[in-house]
Amino acid sequence: MFIHDDTYFIVRNNMVILTSPRHPSDNPYIPPMQSLENLKDCKPKGYLSWKAQKKMRNMLELWFNSVYHKNVECKKTGKKFDNYMVFLTLTLSAKQMHDDKEIKRYMLEPYIQELQERYKITNYIWKAEKQHNGNIHFHLILDKFIKYNNLRTIWNKYQKNNGYIQKYQEKRMRNYKNELRVLKYLEQNKKIDSQRNRIKLIKKSIELNEKLTSNKKNNLLKFIKHLQSKKKNALPATIKKRILLDNENNFENPNSTDIGNIKGVKNIIGYIVKEMSKSGRPEREHREIIKELKELYNEPEEINKLKEKLKIIEKKLISGRVYGRSDKLTMLYNYTNGLTGNIKDTLNLILKKGLGKYVEDDFFDLYIFPVWKVFKQLSSNLYNELHKHYLSMYDDVYMSDDDIETLKEIQNIPVGPANRLILPN
């Protein structure tokens, strides 16, 4: 077991880490060649590295836990609690016409600023991804509940300012009659729940209608794909209602925003963290090609083929920043304390009862288990310490800007988001 005089423990969402400070004289750190190469090329890679994914996961877990514990405390005291986590997805309603950087600068940033001004959003995290059609879309986590109609209306306003609503209107007005014709066939069929029957029915309607032009046939085939992408419980009557409503609104308010349905999800933190930090197919392909290029030496033809393939994949990656967050979230940090006999006994008891796993390394030990559930059962003191820690972090990240500036002046700290404050007890 990794235990020294200066050993301390760090608590994460699902593990406890035992480690000690690294001394310069003991095994000095030598950065690998790849790290030195990365320092030379500081350009964004178009996706999150595994270190950035790890950093994002940790930040999300700390943020969610601080909000959760404040909510628990408010329920005990009967105080009003306004901060609720909202998982939002923003999409473009037409084919992307601008560079990723321009969309982030002229659409995403003003959108977040307006939410902050109108609805007092304090903290947020966003991440950009590419869809299968090549369009950029954004996952956004907010800390306050806002009606979905308001979220959609504001996003569509910025889409309209940049020409996406106009393109959407042109396409929908062109296909409106075809959509209704297909839905009419679907409504006449009793077995409308089966996707296979839907496809057969639409294909049959295309074959029977000899007057259909090639363009209209292509539009109907595209609409088949559109119906397949819908949820299984989206019946033709429901889709028809949406189409008619869109027509009444002159197709000016498309369904470009989606609030994640987290009802029934047992591990909400794990679900959202996974969605925000996952890698897409282009990112995985990019990593694989880079790995292959490093292994090839004397095969110029293969190297040239891989480089050509790499150029195609790089077009599918995000241009510029991949994710962003509010400055105050940099104040979050893991609970850390010196190792005591009480903690040692608790960790040994967890292993003895088979409630967790143990992983040993030269520089650290890992105890993997559901921290909150187990500590609440076996060690009320540790649970209360963690509870106080997250309440303190909540106060830090939701402190007003005026209070932060005052504390920085008192402590003579230079103004900057990366500076962590030492708050008075």
C-alpha cells in the first residue's frame, strides 16, 4: 500500500486517491517526445484530447455535486433554490454556410450573453461537435431552468440574423405538399408504428404515382430518412400536427433546440458527463491515422495515402475551440486532506465488505467505489466534511462579481479567471 508520512487523499465522484507530493530529487519528470512535439504545435486539434476530456469530466462532477448539495441544504432549511442543471442541444436548421469560428463568434457567444442578461445565467459549459451531415452543433449545460420556447426563439433569432432560417423556409415551402402527401398515405395504413411498413408504403406510393418528377422522388426518399430519424413513438398524426403548425408560423421557428430528457436516468451526472466528453467518429479516425503515420517509416506511398485521408477527415473536425465555460468554474477543486487513521480504517472496511475495488501503483493507490453512498453508510464524519466542502464551492462559484473584485483587492491578487481565491471562513 502506498503510504508515506506526507501521504494525502483526494476524493473524486467515484474514487479516493492516495498519493504524496512529488519531490524533484526523486524520479525527476522527463516529458515524453510527444509532449514536446505538442508544445511546438499549439494549434487546436479539432477535438478534445484525453486530458481535456478528463479535466471536463472532473469540472462537471464538481459543479453538479456542489449544486446538488446546496439543493439538499436548502430543502432542509426551507430556503428557495433557483439553480437547476439544464442539458441543451443547439443545431443549425439549414446546411452550414459559415466557418465554425464565425458561428461560435456571431451565434453561440451572443446567445449565451443574452441568456445571462435576460435570465441571470451564472455558470455554463458548452461543447461543439459535428453532425453526420457536416453541420456543427453545440451541447450546452446551463444552471437555471428556462422555458424551451424561449430557448428556441432566441437561438432562431441568431439563426435568422445569419441566413439559416431563410434557407430553412425555402426548403420547407418547396417540400410542404410532398410531406402532407406522404403523411396521408401513412395515416391510411393501420401498421404505422413499424418503420419497415412506413418505408414500404412510401416506396409503393412513389411507384404508383407516375407524374412524380425525379426531384420530387428524391425529396420523398429524403423524407423517408427524416421519418426514420424520428423517435419510434412519433406517429404520423403527431408529425402532421407539427408540419401544419410550422406552416402557420411561416416556417420561421424550426425545432432547432432540444432539452435532454434526464427523467428516469439513475446516474444523471454520469449520463451528462459521458455526453459532453465523448469522442465522435472523425476524432477516432484522426487518432488512428496519426498512430499509423508514426509507425510507418520507409513506405512513401502508404504515407501519402494516409496524409490525403487525413486532410479529408480534418475538414470534419471542429475549427477553433472545441469547448468553453464560465470563468467562475475554474474555482472548483477536489476535496483534499491529510491521511489519518480514521480514513485508513474506513477504506479497509470498504474493501473488506466488498463495496469497492483497489488498484495499486508506484505513485498512488486507487479505491474505486460510489463515494457518496458508501461514506453515508460507513462514515458520517467524512460525508459531512465533503458536504461542507461542496457547499463552500457553491458559494465560491455563485459569488457576485462585486464580491470577487473586493476580495481580490483585499488579498492583492491580480484580476484573472484562473486565480483561485482564498475565501474567509
